[in-house]
Amino acid sequence: MTPIVILETNDFKTALLKICDLPENELEKSIMTLSTLFRYSDTKRRETFAKMVVITNGIT
């Protein structure tokens, strides 16, 4: 099973535990997948937060 399949089919906590148990040759893919996921999530969070600040301050 690949890291992406594990993340798609399990809740996040369970997926992380399963990813830790993957064979060593899957670890690089796991790190790259998680890094991309966190980068994407952080970008979306920052965009959402910036919109909230603009709306809260009355700037449109």
C-alpha cells in the first residue's frame, strides 16, 4: 500500500501509524507525500485567515 492510499482510506491518526510501519523503501514517498499535504493545508489556512482578517477589518 502506498502512503497516499493509506491517507485516503484511514483517518489521519491511523494513517500516520500505518505509514510508520511501511517498509523502508516507502519512507521517502511518505515524507514527500506528508510534506506536500502539510504545505497545501498551510497555504489554504493562510488564505482563509487573510480573508477573515480583511472582512473583520471592514476592508473589501
